[in-house]
Amino acid sequence: MATVLYRLGHFAYRRAWLNIGIWVLLLAGIFGGGMALNGQTQESYAIPGTESQDAIDSLAAVFPSAAGAQVQVVYHVPSGASIDDAPYRAAIESMATEIGVIDGVDTVITPFSDYAADAVSSDSETAFSQVALTGQSTDVSTDTLDALVATRSIGEDAGLQVAFGGQVFQDNTFGITVTEVLGVLFAGVVLLITFGSLLAAGMPLLMAMIGVGVAIGGITAVSAFVSVSSTAPMLALMLGLAVGIDYSLFILSRHRSQLATGMKPHESAATAVATAGGAVVFAGITVIIALLGLLVVGIPFLSVMGLGAAFAVLVSIGVAVTLLPAVLGVVKGKLIPKVGGRAHRRATTPDDGRPTLGRRWVGLVLKAPIVAVIVVVGVLGTLAIPALSLDLNLPDGGSEPAGSTQREAYQLINDGFGPGYNGPLVVVVDITQTTDIFGDLDTIGAQIRDLPGVAYVGTGTPNPTVDTAIIQVMPDSAPDAAATKDLVQMIRDLGPGITASLGTPIAVTGATAVGIDISNRLTDALIPFALIVVGLSIILLMMVFRSVFVPIKAALGFLLSVFAAIGATVAIFQWGWFPDLFGVENPGPILSFLPILLMAVLFGLAMDYEVFLVSGMREEFVRTGNARQSIIHGFAHAGRVVTAAALIMFFVFFAFVPDGTGAIKGIAFALAVGVMLDAFLVRMTLVPAAMALAGKAAWWLPRWLGRLLPNVDIEGEGLRQHLHDSAWAAEQTDAITADEVVFGLETAPIGPLSLSIPAGSLVRLTGTAGHRRVVAATLAGRLDPVSGRLQVLGYPLPSDRQQTLRRVALADIGEHRDTEITVGELLAERLRLTLPWYRTAAVASRRAVWISSINRALGAGQSVTAATTISALPAHGRATVLVAAALTERPGVVFVDLGEGLPEPFLGRDLATVLAMLAPPTTTLVLGAARFDIDGPESAHDRPWQQIDLDAPVDDDLMMDSLDGKALQR
């Protein structure tokens, strides 16, 4: 991966304005498109497969007026007056008449209707009308809602206080407030302190803004076609800002450190993208995988949130590894730290110089690592205690902003009727099998009424086709109370008995029941999701660090951080500690999807810090074998940038707490606390302490496991080897150079073999068929050499295999099967694969040129046309045509395997001479066969030639000269 990122960084740096232009077009196109489509966020908490949602779907088919979105119009009269007073009653009836004719309204039930469900308070000062809309909440138009609210003036003119409640009135808007801007400014201050340069500090902020613009534009565009929660763009905004700044910070910090040591700007940019960028890509992918893991929970609105946040992270990765190096290509050397400046000193001061704050901290931790472990575990364990009382639910009207009409309606209902009237339950009854409809409905209502926690049970109402009925139940407790959850379960527990005795199956639904079902589904998914995330982290880190201890320690630390963050969130938002400090107006249950979302996001961020801290430790340990010193070295070099990254994340997340909506406020708080705890207590204290206690055992990995795990090179080890090999290859002047290369497998080696084959040479390679093919495939980049240094056409192998694959052709003549394909068809097919799409019209003319070249090489005694079939040609001519087909790819090297040997010369011209004439002078020809009957080609057509015998016997003297059995080259 490091090599690919290195090339990407080089390309972005060299083609700076091209990359910048592409991103500007992306930003303008996606953000502008999203604004043009004018997508709107909507709160849709549908959850397929649950009893409540199945009941809603059934009602939509057989009882539409009961399945549509519901609105409560709440009225309150002045103290001492009665809702039954003539002016107020007339105003309520007039409002109902106006509402009834609004487009999108199905029915209106006033407090005075026979169908009203206990809609007048006991003191007669508060009442509500029930308005049924024609569609689900996501289908209700803003025109319908505006028209509803406009009727308020009728009641207010009569002296009524009027408010509107219902899910359709939830605040679905999102945007940036002053506190969020302050969070970004604080992040800018951290960057300025970190870099000591305004130019450098501004770059991560600019990158994050561009990434967020693309992400929000994309989510807004999608919201025009599918239902998107208002939390989704806010989460994407928050996460995009945080990771966008941090990812650019990591790469830019590495770039400036390298510049301070004298590395050239273009090389430094590419190397920073390859090394720090590799960690960024790895960390970002882990975040994306965790967020996409939300899809398996099976809750649509949560899946959309996960996809939106994952898209924001993906864009941030793309910006960091493509746009940032392009901007570095514009500023070039302006970011080089001043000699003698703080940034320059930090990068150039040796480890034994003046200790930095990070070095002093890790030294303190390592003085008593067991104490550090006990303290961190104790602190995080204590913070996690409130998580034991975690109660999950969805937001209701009580969590809406103060002053909103829904919050006002919620409070009026709560004061006038009790908290349960804000969350009515709907019991759906299947009455197809009963003959005593109203008697059975009364019996069911009586059984429900006898349950504890029931405030009111309405009269059963059948639908027009008399196959389904509904019974409205008002709980004593609030919609988000644990007692309401218990009541829903108790009603459902009545179901089997009612079905057995009356033959009328029941189901519980309504917005409150849907919220309870979602909370239960998420609670059930929490532990399995945590196990998946922890298991994934162990596997990924095991691949990166080649260790068993490091991944297990990282995963346990992650769990400590998550549960401590959940505990702190429960204490503030559920228990109500310090409500004024954090702007918590109505403490209550935690947002249902907060814990699982916290796990997904914090997992990636924790792995990010783990990689940046521990990769330096591993690199130093591999180099020195000193476990303790490697901890100090890795921490001293990465501690500062991890500290800056964690502070930036904290400021960005916490900025959404004071003025955030009810949903985003809790998420932002949990993420801010989680980041701080994980970065400073777990990664920067617990990790070095635990590593010190483990010593060298921290880097142990069973050999069998090491062979199974892929090697993920995010530290740039492969890149350094590639750069070293590239420098060596660039010094070579021959087409092929092999320096003590062993081909094949460790268990079945061929060689070592040393070669120097000039460009345009003719080479005869002898040996068994298997040996010839292994050597040819290795030199063509299709197999890796076992050891040694190898370059083909200036590209080192195996690190530059993609280049050699395009420049080396293989032609197996010995195993070619006769077919009825013609020469023209074969050449045309190869030319179409070789030529770019816009030059396919030239296939016919190019084919004619190649046929002419074939005939010229074969001589006057043999003629080939486009219509000649391959099978009709003699061996000599067939081999020539097949090699010509390979040459259409314009390779620098062609391997031709002839099987047992050269075909018999045709009219005095052997195949080697024919191919030497056919191929361009600079193309190297390697002819492989079991044997060659003559010592050398009669004519190599002025080409240098040599012979290589892969199976030649070696005597004792030659053994010494050829370094223990080196294959012969003569």
C-alpha cells in the first residue's frame, strides 16, 4: 500500500493544478447539485420486522386513517376559565373546520366528539384535537404543516393558547452555530501551536472544509430521493471536520519533519503520503468498516446515518492523500521550518538531546508502569459505573428545543393530562373471526384497563370493512419511561390468551411502541456489534503490528474508553448531573443509537491513535531489539501529533454540545469524552505502561499465524526497500540485470543467477520446461523472486511489477495448439487490446504493416496474408506470426518458449535470424528451449547474443567461481 500511495503522492504533487481543479469541480458539482435538488431531512423511525411496524403496515392497507401521521392540536384556556365556555368551544370547532379542508388531512376529532379519547383535562383548562393525516410522517408536505399552523390564529384570537404536537413537527433542520465555529477556531489554535506557521495551520482546516462541503452536498442530494434523518448530516459534518483536520495534520506533520531534515519537497510530500498517509488510509478504512457495520443492525434510519458518516470519512481520506499533496505542490518549499526554529529543532534534535514534554511523560509512566495501569483502569472503570443503568429510547417532544411548538404542546399535555398522554399506544385487533365485535373489544379493553400503569383505555373502533379495530391506550408514565416499556410488554403478553379465548389476535403499535421496539433491537445488537468491532480491531492490528499482545491490549483499552464515555453520558444526560453546565433541559433516557454509533466512530479513531503511536515503537524495536527504548522512541516522535489530533477532535466534537439538538448533543458529548479518555488515558498512558510490562513478549507472534496473516505495510518498510531498489535499478544500463537472484520457491530454488543482458540482445535460455517458465514469469513480473536484486527495463522487481507487466511479453510456441484463426484475426485482436479506444480505426492499417514485416523477415520463400490460417503455416512461419502478435504490444522484452528446440531452418534462414529481423532493434529477445542443436545462431542480425543454461552441471572449481552453484552464463 505504501508504494501505491507514494506514486499517488508524486502524481498529485507533479500535477497539482489538475488535482486541485478536479476537487473544485467535485465540490461545485456535488454541493451545488445538493442545494439545487433542495433535499430535506425527515425523521423516519420505521423498523421492518417488528410487531409495531408490521401493525402500522397492516393498518395502512386496511385502516388508512389510523395508520397515517398524527397531529395533536393542544388548547389551553386562561386560569379559571373552561374549555367548554362558548367562545373557546366555538374557536376550537372553527379551527377543526378549517383544518378539515386542508390538503393532506384525513380526519379531525375535536375534544367534544363522541370518538375523542379523554381529550379534556380534569380541570377543563386543557384539551386537544386529534388530526389524522393521509400519509406517513415522511410523506407530509411543508405546505400541509404551514396550513395547519396558520389556523392557530383562530384560537389565539379567541384567547386560547394553541400548540401543535406530533412527529411531523420535529425540528429537522441542521446547520452551524457560533459554538461550532468556535470549535473550529480552537482547532486552528491547536494547529498554530503545533506547526508554528499560519500557512501550515490553515491547510488542515481548508482540507476539512472542502471534504465536509463534498460530503454534506452528497447527503443533501440523496435526501431529495430517500428519507434522511437530520442527525445524519450533522454527524457527517461533525465527523468530517474532525477526521478531515486530523488526517491532514498527520500527513503535514510528517512532511514538515522531513523537510527540516533536508528532504526535497516533492520527495517529502510523496513519502509523507506513503507513510503517514498509509496510517490515515488504514484508520479511515477501519472507521468506514465500523460505520458500515451499522447496516447489519437492520434499522433503515441508522443505516442511512452510517452510510452518510462513512461517505464523509471516505471523502476526508481522498482529500488527505490527493488534494493535500497537490496543495503542497503549489506552495513547494514555503513550508520548510526555519533553521533554529522550534519545529526545526524538534525534527533534527537526536533522541538523546533535550527531552520533550512527551519524552518526559513517557519516562514518568515507565518508572512505575504497574501503577499507571492500575490508575487508568481504576479511573475508567469508575467512569463506566453509570453505564450499568443505561436506558435507551428515541427522542420525543420533550427533547425538542425550548420554545418550539412541539415542546410547548408536550408540556401542555404533560401538565394537563399527565406524561402518558404524550405517548398514546394503539392496540390493533384482528376482528375477522369474531361475531361479537363490540363485546370482544370491550373485553379486551377491560383486560388492558386492569393492567398497572394504564391511565385510560378508549373504546374500540372498527374500520369501515369491519375486519380490523383499534383501541387507544394512554399510559400513566412518559413515553421514554421504563414503566411504559413494561406496559407495552404486558399488553403484548395478553395476546396469546386473548387469541385463544376470543380468536382476535392483537398487536401494539404507535410512535411510542415503535420507539420501544427500536430501543430493544439496538440493545440486543449492542453486545454482538461490540464483539464484531473488537474482533475486527484485533485482526487488523495483528496484521499491522505482527503481534498478539498489541491488538488485545488495544481492544481492551478501546472497550474501557467506550464504556467510560457511555458512563459519563448517562451521568449527564440520563441522571441529570450538571444540567446547566451542558445545557441539558430534560434529563432522560439516552438516544437509542448513541452507544452503537459511539462504538463505530470511536473504534476507528482509537485505532488511528494506536497506529501512530505504536508503529514508531515497532519500527524502533525491529531496528534495535530494545523493547523499553523502542517505547520511548516511538512515543517521543508521535506523542505531540497525537496530542494535537486528540485536542482538535475534542474541540470539534464538544462544540456541538452547547447548542446542538437533543440527538446530536448527546452524540457529540459522548464522542468528545471518548476521544479524550482514549487518547490521553488509554493510548498515551495505558499503552506504554502495558508495553513496558510485556517487554519483548509484546512483539511475539506465532510463526504459523504470521504466515496466514497478510502483511499490511503502513510503516513504509516496503517503500524504503522499493526506493532503494529503484535507485539501484536506475544505475543499471542493461535491459535485464540480476544480482544473485534465486527464482522459484524457497523449497525448490533455481539459482542464484546473475545476469547482465543489454537492450536489443538475443538470448538463448535452456533448461527444463518448468525452470524456463519460472524464470520467464519472474522476469515478466508475474512471479516474485525468492531473493536477490532484479531489474527489468529499469524497473525493480517485484516492487514495480505493474510496469514490467506492461513492457514484457510472453509467447509460448512449444504448446501452441493449431486453430483455424487467421493471421489477420490474431493480429487485429491483439492490436485492439493494445491500441487506445480512440485509435481503433487504425487497426487495419497497422495489421497490414505487421503482415508486411512478417513477410520481410521470413524471406521470399514464404508468403503470409491476412486470410492465412495459423494451422496452415509450417512451424517456422507459425512461430514467426505468434511472436509478431506478441510484438504488437510494443514490449521491451519478449520471451519466446520454443518447447524442445528451434524449428528447422526454412530456405536457409533459422528462426533466431527471422525473429531478430522482425523485432525492433531495441527489443530484447529471449528464446527458451530444452536444447539448441547449434552452438549459436547463424546470424543474430547484428544483435549481441548470449546463452544461459539453467541446468548446466558445475565442477568443484567452477562451483567456487560461481558462488555455490550459480547458473552458467556464457
